[in-house]
Amino acid sequence: MMLGPARSPAHLTLYAPFAILVLVLVVHAIYWNVISRHIHGEVEAWIGNKTRAGYMIDHQTLKVGGYPFRFTIHMTHNDLTAPESEDGWRIFVDQWKASAQFYNLNHWIITLGEPVLLDVRLGGENTRYALTFENARFSVVTRKSAIDQLGAEATNLVVTTETGSIPPVSRIERLALAARVGEENVLFGAIELEGLALNTNCPEPWMRPASGDTIRLMQLDSTLTNFNALVQSPLVWARTGGHLAIRQARLDWGSVTLTSSGDVTLDCDGRPEGQLSVMISNPESLLSIMENARLIHDEHGAALLKAMMAAERENAGTVLLRIQDGGLFMNSIQIGGSYAQKLVTGPDRSGGGALPHYPVNGNGPPYDLREPVRCRELPPSPFADIMRRQTVERAVFRIRRPPVLPVRSRTVADTLPSGPPS
């Protein structure tokens, strides 16, 4: 009996890569199918938890796709209504997608589809806004099931009032935001707004300034300390050392350019308090704007201009703004009238009784709201160079940043870290 020729090891070596490739594809298909079902179940579990918490959530379809290279959650006709305890706001999104690479489920890119409808209650009036845009996306990076980094970007964002109050801004050419959670409950954040078109139909007089109806640029680099306490109460946040440190902010509006830095928190009645160092590029134009917008009385204009010009000579154009008792003061002159309305519900001091105490995390010693806030030294901000470079990469978005005014004031410069971010 004759036997055929035996296969040589060379032939087996030739087929081995194809066999390995088939095996990898099969294993990947099984992995993708298992994980996609898990993701689908997690989304449904999140919806169930929010529903039990009092939210009303409705959607038409929920599916997970993106095979083979990513996982993509796709939901359509999404309607979310908050409980009455949270003012009952409502948002409708026609569709949204969240995508992650199959090898990294801690980084999700979320995109929104038009239209987006927002129902809120402002000043006792039901208001509905319709939001349209060319592109809107978010970047969410998680660590240990908690959000660690957040980015957002939108272009040509248009706000249209369908019913209710008219918003002060009708269009934003570009919005970019980046935030990162640091150690010791510190939240670092940076935001940039370009081309803010003010709504000329807005009844507020300050929205019709001599500087024009478009703000070219707004930038903010800030640090929020003890931010976890905000979940309990803004008052607890303030009394336990929480404050907003504005490392640098910039406003380009018409002929006026402002750069500022400072520190803001809340007083015992939940009103803002703190101080800001502001550098003014054109004091005369700014004073004219404030007078036309009725932010100051006519008889105070000469005194403010004198103070601004003195600051230009002595402090490189930097003036100190003080926020106290809910009011904004420059050189002891209040700007904008009374801002005595409370931001949050605070203790009632009219009866002369003792101020209440607020425990933290439900245990430990109570904190007396009469104690002064003791601010801690700030760590270096990862966005410290955001005002010094033309481009900076944060999250997954590139935030374009034009050059800003040079920091000539020692008061302003002292609040900025000297080195690059770590």
C-alpha cells in the first residue's frame, strides 16, 4: 500500500499566520459581543436608577454598535425631566452618540444631534430655548467609575427663544471647555468663548452698550477648591474653605480689553464676596459703557475715571474690585446697583437668633458659618499656560488662544504660577 507524501513543516508554517488571524478575529468578536451587552445593560441600569430618584426619562431606541473597532451607544428621541426638587427642568435631544475605542472604555466621545430643546423656569416664568449648532461634542475620561477629565467643544451655537425670557446671548461662534479633577478635591477648569452675539431684543439696559453687540473673546482659567462639598450645600462649601480662584480671565469687547485675577467665595447669606485685580486697557471707553448701561450714577463717573487714571500711572492700569454684601465696588463706589439677592438660601439674620451650624458629610464637628474662610495655598494649575500660548491641547480638543495683554501688574502676576504645568 502506497502512502501519499507527508506535509512538510514548511507548509504548516505557511498556514499558521492565517490560523492565528482567524482565532484572533473569533476571540475579538466574542469579546465585542459580551462587552456590548454589558454596556447596554449599564445604560439601562443608569436609566432605572435615575427614574427611581424622581427623574422622568423617555427614549425611542437604544442600541450599541461600532463593531469591530469601537463601541458606540446610540439613543434617539431622548427626553429627560428633572424632579420638582431640582426646579423641574427638562431637556430634549433628538439623538446622541457616545463612542469609545474597544481597548479603552474609560474615554468616551459624545456627540449631540439637532434639535436640542431646553425647558427651564426663570423668574417664575416657563421658558423654552432651542439650541442649534454645527458641531457639539464632549470628551469624558473616567477613573475608578468617576469622571476625571471633561472636555467640550461647540461651533456656531445659536440660542432661540420659543417661549418665555429672552437670553442675553443669541449666538456663540465657538465654545471650548476643559476640566480636570486634581488631588485634595480641587477642580481645575478653563473655558473659552469666541464671538458672543448679544441679543439686541434683551430688555436689560446693560445688554445694549456702546461697545457693540458682539464680544470677541472671553477666557477663564480657574481653580475650584473643596468642590465635593458643593453637592451638600454652597454654604458648606464656603465655610469649609471652598473658594473659586480666578487665575486669569480676559474680556475683549469693542474697544475695551479687561484681564483680571482674584478669589471669590460666599458669605454667610450665600452672597458672593472676594476681590479681583483688574487691568483695564481703555478706562475712558469702559466708563462710557458703564454710564450708558446705567451701571453707575452720573455723579460717580468723574471719581471712577480719576481712580482708573491713577491706577494707570501707579499700578500699570490695575484696579481692585471688591465684592462685599452681594455688591460690586470700585474705589468705594458701587457698580450696578444692589446685588443683595441671595444666590442660595442662607440663615435668616433678621430675627437676631443664632446662626445654624452645618455638619460636613453627616458626621464630624459642625462648622460655624460665622467663622472666616481660611483659603489654602493653591497647587499649580494644569491650565496655567492657557493665557500664554497660542495653542494648547486639553482633553482631546485643541483650544485656540490668541495672545493676551502682557501682565504688567504685580498684583495680577502674583496669582499666576511661574512655571509650566506639570
